[in-house]
Amino acid sequence: ELDFHSVGYRPTPVDGFPIIGRAQSVSGLYVAVMHSGITLAPAVGLFAAREILDDARDPLLEPYGLGRFT
């Protein structure tokens, strides 16, 4: 009889949408959490690199900031 089973859990935001951007409360922390990481990785990597290196946040990322949960 099986009384416990687990498979690797994926971090998934409560609203189901990605979280991409700086964590304002922790200096130097950049967050990129999403269910579809494999398909979105190239675009998210590009957007994240631009924001981290050049402080240039793409307007497309605005709805996906961590601040939407505060």
C-alpha cells in the first residue's frame, strides 16, 4: 500500500503567471519563476540580461513583477 508519493515539484506562482524581475526587498536578487520555463527560457533570459546588466526593463514584463503580490 502506497501512503505517500511525490514527484519533483515545480515552483508555480499562485496566479499561474510567471514572476520575472527584481525582488525589491533583497538587493541583487532577480527572480524568474514560471511553469513553462523550457519554452520561455530564451526570451526570459534575454529580458533578464537586459534588465540586470543595463537596468532596462521591457514593458512586456510589467504584469509579471513580484510586486503584484504585495
